[in-house]
Amino acid sequence: MTNLQHLQNLAENRRSIYGLNKQLPVDNKEIIGLVEHALLHTPSAFNSQSTRIMILFGEDHEKLWQITEDTLRDIVNDDEKFKPTQQKLDGFKAGAGTILFYEDQSIVKDLQENFALYADKFPDWSHHTSGMHQYVIWTKLAGLSIGANLQHYNPVIDEQVAETWHVDKNWRLIAQMVFGGIEQSAGDKSFQPIEKRLKVMG
């Protein structure tokens, strides 16, 4: 198998896996190394390296989703209506860990000041940078047969998460990636016709 074929296989295997458990096929150090590699080698606009990441394992992972549950319960305030959300959150808690993706706003602001012509673009490019990190890490996890799914409970949980883990005030939470052993594989995926999504000129 060529390197290209291997990369394409990894891309195909990267799916949203919601049936997770705590039995990882590798130890935590390998996941930390995977994230460190992504931080070093994933591109960013103007080489800004604005992405910041926090990995939560074990009790810290479960605490995150308890914070999310408590916060959302206060908002919904109806046990019956909350049941579908509770089921989702229980699924996240069942995983082994969560990767929190942040973008350092101090870097974004510095770029806006130093490159005024593109000032309105840097917040968008910062999100692009985060998205690339998310995809790279998600794909690498799939290569280790680790399931993952991506969530966005920000900004409702931002303040309490920042207080709990003493997060730098310049870090803005972008996404939460839950990961774990694969309890249940993803179902079949449907695709829109490629001819509606791609133009080739020349």
C-alpha cells in the first residue's frame, strides 16, 4: 500500500463514533504524543501557531461532562425535555477522554494590529487553523482504532471550564473532541453526488 492509499484509508475511517468506552488500545502517552505532533506540524495562517489544546483523561474528562450536564440542566429546567440530552451526555462520559481545542486570541489580535489589511480575516483564519488541528488529530485517532466525535457546547460551558482548569483568559474554546474505545461502529454514510460538489476547469 502506498502512502497516498494509506492516507486515503485513514480519511475514510475517520467517522463520528458515538458508541465509546474507556478501553483504549494505546496508553495515554501515545495520545499525548499524537497531539504534540499535530501541534508542531499542522499549518496555520501566517504560521501563527494560535491553536491551544487541553487533554482531559479519567476523572477530569468525566468532570467536564458533569459540568456540561449541570449547566444545561439549569437552562432546560425540565426533566422530561432533558432526557435526550442526558442520553447524549452519558455517551460522552462513557468515553476515555476529551480534547479541548482553543484559539489564543492574543495572537489573533497581534496579527490584526501588525497586518491591518487583513484584520477582519484573522478571526476566520484562526477557526480554519483550529479546524485543521481537529481534522488531523481525529484522523490520527482513527489510525489507532480510537473512536471520536466532535462537540460544540461552547460558549455555555466556557466560564466554568476556564475556572475549573485555570485556563488562560486569552484562550477561546472552539470545540470538544470526545474519544475512547469503539463500543459501536458508525453506520453507513450517504454521499451527495460528486458532480454537484466539484468543478474541474482546463
